[in-house]
Amino acid sequence: MLGFSRKRFFITLGLSVGMWVITALIQAYVTFSKYLGTFSSGCQVTGYPIDVCVLMGPDVPAILIILINIFFWFWIIHLFWNFFQERGK
């Protein structure tokens, strides 16, 4: 499974979901005052690096952006893990 065990896959997946939650909290804190008001359209919190509030294009479902963000963090964590594992050898 992509060169790592099932245990490492679930640990990496858990860390990526945790990282997404942290970025979603940061996004909620940063955009709170921007989208608060009577005539505000609101904004869905999707986390980073892809922020649905900034996208000015086709209407993409928020769940898809969330899944892409989790996928992004999964690969970043996987690559860092491999980098530090190779340096340790």
C-alpha cells in the first residue's frame, strides 16, 4: 500500500485529518469578522491550503474541497515522514 504498512497509513491519515482541523480552526478565526454582519453572505470553513472563501470560480461543493485538503495534508505528512526516515538511516 504505497510502500508503507496499514498502521502507518492510518496514523498518517489521522495526522492529516488533525492538521486539517487545525487549519479549519485558523481559517474560522481569520475569516470570522470578515463574514459577520447583516448583509454577509457567509463562508463555509474548509481549511487550508484551498480556501473556498477565496475561490472565485465555479461553485464547488465544500465537501470536495475538504477532501482535497485532507488529501494534500496526507501527502505532505507522508513525504516529511519519508524524508526524516531516510535521514535517520
